[in-house]
Amino acid sequence: MTDLVEEPEVLASPAPASRAEALLSCRSVTKRFGDRLAVDDVSFEVAPGTVYGLLGPNGAGKTTTIKMVCGLIDPDAGRVTIAGRSTRDDISTRNLVGYVPQDVALYPDLTAAENLEFLGRLYRLKGSSLADRVAEALDMTDLTDRRNDRVDSFSGGMKRRLNIAAGLLHRPSLLVLDEPTVGVDPQSRHAILERVRALQETGMAVLYTTHYMEEAERVCDLVGIMDHGKLIAEGTRRELVARLGEKDRIDLIASGNLELLADTCRAVRGVEQAAVADGRVHLVADDGRRVLPELIEMAAHVGVSINSVEVSEADLEAVFLHLTGTALRE
């Protein structure tokens, strides 16, 4: 659907925090892997007490960006600083970061406490200081009552929470969470999101990557939308949605030639975008309820059966569709 948007519209960012206020600062970071430009001139800042969400599909460049933030890989161009110091030049700066990767990095045959004690020793913690940190991390992730249970007995959601506890052991100033709720049940997802909000309230800076729109809307103070390696928009949810005006999102759950239906819907006055994903046609329109009868008539005309219709107010998914011309890809 790239013909819908010839040049991605880059939305103006809110006034950024000053460098003195920003804990994390990424300035024009760029990274290539061979001929592939994974991250293209990306800049953003994260202040203490703020959850900054990098929102985008898999392959958008989110994980590569956070690996540069954590000092795991160096940018080919640009600069990452934490508390004013470069992660490239100052190894001690990396101790300000707690990194929670997508993959669970735990030993299944050890207990929760044993995992944290082992990782704590890597941070040169010992004695009562180590014990206090382990207890604190387990408490912050609601796992105190499971401290002596082996990790291989944990559910997927509990493993994810213990993974976060490992990132909190050394009391970082910046917590980096890379898709922390992938593959977990709704109850565990809710618990993880509640923990993220609680951490933000302590004054910790959080960098949170996700491709789930509802998570970004729920926990993030600022959202940066990434696609194909570029940061194409940034702002609060309200600021991003306001750029669409008062447009509605319409989902037509249907069977038949959905691409043909999407092409037909684009000709309807008031419809600005139409894309096919997940067995439905996603549309952005000025007034969803006004255009809906004509859309249903169009579907019947091209032989597509409408099973159900969902109309909702503009949200981050509508912003993403508006900017890229495509629905969010898995």
C-alpha cells in the first residue's frame, strides 16, 4: 500500500527536554548491517520519571536502537549519551542501564533467588547488600512468594517478570524493556504493565519497545513511531492523535476479495486510508458513521460479505496507518 503515502509525513515533536533534564539522549544514531540500513538517523530523549515507547512492527529497527542505547553495539554514526556520558567511551555508564531482552535470560534449573544472586555477583554485589537487592527486585515484580521455586516451574508471565527483576538488581537509572509481554497471557501482561507504571512513578526512566498499540497507549508518556529504521513521528498520544483531526477508524471484518474492497473504499468521499490486514479492511475516515452505509453498499457491489463492523475514535493505530499507508505488521 505504499502508493498511498509517497513521502512519510514526519510529525513535529513536542519541545524536547533540555540535555540537563534528559537522562538518555540519542542523537542521529545510524546503523547498517551490510547493505541494510537498520536504523536511519534516529534522535530522541528520555527524561527521569518518563516511559518512552518505541512503537513499530517487527523489523522496524527498535531492537537495534536499544542495543545501541545499552552499548551492546556501536552506532555507525551519531551518539548515545546517558547522564551526559557516552556509552561508547565510558563502560561505567552502562551500569546506569538495566536491559531486559526479548528472550528470557534465566537458568531454568535454579530458583528465582538463585538466579538473581548469581546475576548480582556479576555486579559485584555480596553479603547483606546482595540479599537486600534480591529481596527488593522480587518484591518489585511480585515474586517474593516464589523466591525458592525453580524457574522451570514458572509460567511464561512469571519468567518475564523475573527477567525484569534481573534488570532491576543494580538499581539502574534507565530500564530498557524490549517487547516484555510477547507470548504471555492477558493476566501476566496486565501485571507487567502495572509494574512498569510503578517503576516510572519512582522516578526511573523507562525505554519500552512494543508492537502492541494498546500497550503504548496505556503505559507510555511519549511515543516514537518507527518504521523501516526511521523515527517518523513522536509525541504524546494526544498530540499524535490530534494530527489526524477528528477522524475515525473503521474495521470491516469481511470475507471475499478484501483488496478489491479496499480499492473501492478509497473512492468513497471522506475515506482517507484503506489497508488490508488480519482478514479485515482497516479504514481512516472523517466521519465513520456517515460513510458506513456507503461502504456496506460498496462491499455488496463487489461481492464481499461483511461479517461485522467496528468503528472507533482515532488512536495510535490510526496514526500509524495514516503515516505509513499500511496497518501495523506483526
